[in-house]
Amino acid sequence: MYRYDELDQSLVEQRSAEFRSQVERRLAGKISEAEFKPLRLMNGLYLQLHAYMLRVAIPYGVLSSKQMTKLADIADKYDRGYGHFTTRQNIQYNWPKLIETPDILDDLASVQMHAIQTSGNCIRNVTTDPFAGVAADEEVDPRPLCELLRQWSTLHPEFAYLPRKFKFAVTGSAVDRAAIKVHDIGLRVKSGPNDTVLTDIWVGGGQGRTPKIAQLFKANLPVEDLLPYLEAIMRVYNRYGRRDNKYKARIKILLAETGLEALQQQVEAEYQSIDQTAFSYIESEYARIAGNLIKPEYHTATEAPTRTNAEFEAWRRQNVKPHKQSGYAIAVVSLKPAGGIPGDATSIQMRAIADIAERYSSSELRVTHRQNLILPHVLESDLFSVWELLVKVDLAEANIDLPSDIIACPGLDYCALATARSIPIAQSVSKKIRATELTTDLKGVSVNISGCINACAHHHVANIGVLGLNKSGVENYQLTLGGRNDQNASIGQRIGPGVAADDVPEAIERIVNFYVDVREIHESLPDTFDRVGKEPFREAVYG
Amino acid sequence: MGDDAQIVYSDGRIETRNAQSTTGFQQVDGETDPGTLTPFTTQSIIVNFNSIADGRGFSLVKAIRQNTGYQGAIFASGDINPDHLSFAFQVGFDAVIVSAERWQKYGGDSWRAALNPAVRLSYSQTHSKSLQSIWQQRHRI
């Protein structure tokens, strides 16, 4: 993982001091809530239904044991002993007091963390493949580019007041685990001739009320030319993106209204006007970052794994993924116990997993956009010991990539924008579907539940999407099928009228059972849906 | 003070000016499309921010100098408060014109404090004398 130098560290400390003075002026009544709002939002502080919520950045999802321990300490000291991991690989605290938020930021800065640009109409935390740097199928490690983007976008004075928020995702594998095609900008890093790094730029993906799949905007751009090119895209978006309607303000709408070719021409013209000499350092900065990544020392297994049992084998089959280093494995830690709150972890669990990582995974952890955690460097011979420790703190649910591995937003239990609850729905769905998935092969079937049209749980690109709405004061859940968030990204289709909260688990069960009945060998749910069409599925649910 | 505006310069000077003394400065809207800029005839330009929620004015300084060859002073005015001063100097504004009303609203102390910003580092190159570029420092350019 990337280690701050003194300059990175100073900047984070200075930003924390700046925010402290802003909070002090707010508390002293020198600035109004209206004036404070854009300042607090630039630093991840929301005012939710019941309290402030602080969103802490976990840049591209990478954490050390020390950082995770600090997150646990913050949960105990300033919150109610838990945190919520999100689809942007961040963590949210739901109950901080305004007066204490500057202290939280100081605590974060002490472990090279911050909340810079985790909200507001600016460039948000960059996300990537949670298996970055360790995936067996990876072509280029995306982390150096992610860190370069983090630095470039941090407090960039031109892009702090954009028409709307702006999200980047990066992948370095042909199999896209970062959902790059549903981001404002998705980057695919590839290896070019003579050890060069090239990038494909995908623009205009997004979710919310107008879901769009990104279009290939620029192919094979050398990485050293990337920042001026991104500046050109950002300037054109900032200039022409709509400001009259916040629901039409994302770059996906600008792309749709302008057309791909015309937008490419505008960006190209802007790119030509940029003084390239100001970016002459990119190549050396990229190399510096890549060289500064702390790499684990891999060892050869000293003993063959001997201990095993049926439960462990089930966990290994479901939660352990192939590592590029022979003898090692990637262990995915589920934050989705059947009936639990997706993405929530208690301080006890956070400390336990930090300790496990310290002992068995080179002190490194990851947060996934599916709201789970990862131990990225585990010796295969240590897997049983790791599993035993996870069992002790209820973190050993063997359900990664199964339907009960649900993504859910905070919904009406916390969020000021929500129109319906999502957490209780996720709890009842996971309880019901868990029984089915233990006896039937449902690997790869994704269920995502959003509590409003803003689609924070990415329901549009789930195999089974659930969208909670409010119809005349009653919660109502729309079902979409056939979405995908990988390299073949597609938007799910609504299959019929919404159902009541209590009926969602049964409806999902019917969808899954129908899929199992009609699927061909190795056919995914969206592929089955594409083949047989909407009607039979509709019939299965409502018939 | 009355109606006098305060001009806060990037080098830390603060100057009191009669509101009329900026008549004759050429006004440019922060929302202006840089492609439509024509050569300027005055020695002072004011870029007006109608709303800070619209950050386009921060990209305009570079464009004015690049597209028109203009070499005079560029001021920012409008919906700018002390928290935006540092960004304005980073992108190359020479000074921010603060109306008497805004000066009073936030208080002279806040404006003066903003000249010594807490954040004194930026990653990319910067025009502000209060800030150092981390990348320049790392790569000695």
C-alpha cells in the first residue's frame, strides 16, 4: 500500500486544521448553516435524518491494520461502537457530534487518513478493483494510478464547484471488478509496448434516476498524458454540464445531449490548449508512487495445510479467491451475515480483523465495493487459522458472490434522501435466500437494494435490483432484472409493478427458483433473462 | 468605510477603494465560455462569481491569459467568502474585490486570517505565494 511522505502528511494535517476553524466559526454563529453546508460537504460531513454523518475516505479501498484499529477506536470514542462500509469503499459514522468532528479528523490524520472530498460537487474518492495488486488475472496494478488521481484531485481549485459530484473508478484487469462502466469516468489500465502503461478512458456511465453505461472516449492514452487529458474532460464538463437541474447535471447527461463525437472534439481542443510542461512530472511521480508501494514479503509455505472441516471447506470454496503469488490466497470477509446489516462492522470486529491482518496478511486489508472486507495476502496454509479467528467474531459467513451477499444503502433508517427502508428488507431477504443458496448453486447472483432513486446500492446493475419508493405513504419495492456491473455492464429492466415490503423476500425467491429451473449449464441470471425475456420471469413473480 | 470595497491581494496587501474606482474595469462573467473571449482593451479585468456553487470562474484566469494574450491584472469579485480566497489565488487571480457588505458580514479578522491559510500545500503547480506545490518540490521543476 502507499505510504505518505512528509508532504502528504502535512497536507492532511493542514486540511484538518482548516476544517476545525470552519467548525469553530459555525459553532460561534459566525457563519450560517447555509454557508457551512458546502464547506462541511467538501469534507464528508452530512446532516442526516437523526444526526450528522461523517464519511471517511479509504482511498481505493486499501487499509493497514493500524488504520483499521484507529477506525475501531473512533467508533468507540465518538460514535456508537460501529461503522458502515460503503459501495465507494469508504466508511461512514452515523452518530458523530459536530463539535467532535475536528478531533475525529485529527485522529484520522494520525494514521494517514482523511475525509477530503468524500462528498460535495467535486471529484470523490477514487475506487478500484478490491483485488488490485494481488488478482491472479491482473494485467497492470491500478493502485499507482489511483494514488496519482487522489493527489491530483485533492483540493484541485478548478474542480471544487462542479455542476455535480464526480466519480472515478479504475481497473487493471480484463474482468472488471470495479464497475468502471457505471462511473463518470472509468479507467482501464493496460500494459503497452516496452513496459509502457496505457489507459482506456470510459466516460458518462452512472446510475441514479437516469442509468447509463459509459462509452469508450479515448483508447490507449499513455499514462503520462492522462492528467492533462482528464483536466480537459473536467474543464469541458465544468463549462457545459447542466446547472439548471441537479438530476441532469452529471457528465452522462452532457454526453447524451452533446453526442460522443462532439464532446470528444471539445475535449481534444481543450487538451491541445493545455500547457503540457506543467505536467512534465507525471511520469516520475507515477514511478515514485509505484516504487513507494509497500509490497508484502511473500514466503514459501512451511507446512502443508492439514486441518480442515466441512464448514471451513464451504467458506474456502465461497470466500477464498486466487492470488497471483503461488502458495497465497485472497480471503474475502463477509459483512453480510444472514439477517444482518450489510456493510456494518462493530469496533470489536474491526479490531479482530486488524489483528488477523497483522498476523496473517502483511498488516493489509481492503474494503470492497460490495461492502465486504478482504485479507489480501494470506498463505494458503494459514487459511484454517484465519477462518477459526473469523468464526469467533461472526465474520465467517460463507456467502461471497451469493444472493445473500446483498449491497444495501442506509435507506430510511438513516438517510435524508431515502424514500423507503433498505436495511430491514436486506435482512429479511438474506434470511430467506440463505436457506436456498445452501442447497442450490446460486454463485454469481447479485441482489442490490436501494432506498431511493439515487441508487446508492447500484440496483440498476444488479442481477436482481430492488428499488424502494414511497407510494402515497406506503413503501413499495420495484424489481429489476438482468443488470450487470462487470465488463459487460448492462442496466436491469423493470419486470412489473412494485411489491410491498413484506413480499420482497418471496418475490426474490420466485425469481431465483425460476432461474434455476430454466437456466442452461453455466448460464448467469442476466444471460438467462436475456435469452428467455421478461415475460416468463414476470409470470413467475406475479402469476 | 461606508460603501468602500476592500481589495485583498495575493501578496497580502489589503487596499480600501472607493466603489467607483473600479468603474472602467472590464467585467467578465465567471460563466463565460473561454471560446468566446475577445481581446481586452483595459488594464484591469474583474471576473464576477454570481454564485460560488458555480466554479467556472476558477478556470477562467488561465483561459483569459492563454486565449487573449492579456497581461494586466485580473480580479475576482462576487460570491466569494474567506474560505474561497486561497483557491482564487491558486488559480492566478491577482486580488479579490470584497464589497463593503461582504467585508462586514464575515468580519475583517476572517478576511485577514484567510491570507494565512491553514492549507499551505497543493499537489499541482500553484500561482499562490502562500502555497507550495508538492509535486514541484518532489521533482524539482
